[in-house]
Amino acid sequence: MKFEWDEDKNAINIGSHDIDFETVGECWEDINNFDMFDEKHSTLDEKRWLKFGRLNSGKVICVVYTDISEDTCRIISAFSDKRIERFYYEQNF
């Protein structure tokens, strides 16, 4: 899978959530990762998805993304908090 993003948005995300988009691809490698459709923020032109997964550091995050093509995603945001971790564990264990 290939990833792309806006560098300005990445800088904002690092400042707000302390997560660099460079690392979010690790979530796709997590064997327990899962996706949910983001109906609330999707439009007819852009379908958004939420990827829940674990980084190599062990941190559980949620990545907001959209598919650009079959093998490329555009990263919109990435964040984590206790609710994200709890939801991840509830879905997997």
C-alpha cells in the first residue's frame, strides 16, 4: 500500500496529536487492524474510512483516510486516546 498526504496537514497533526503520517502505514501491518466506513464525514465524491490499528511502538491509533486508487491511500488525520484503545481491544479480544 502506498500513502500520500498534505505536508501542512501532517505538521498540524503532529502538533495536535503527536502522530506523524510517516508512521501510520504500520497500522496496515497490524494483524488485528480493522476498518469502519466514516459515513458522517464522507461525501458522494470522497468516501472516508477509519483504520484502527497498532503502531510498532505499541500505540493504538485511528487513521482517517480515503482510497485514491486500488493501492494508494490519502491520509487525512491520525489520532489516539483511551476511547480508541478501548474500542480496538473490544473489537479484537
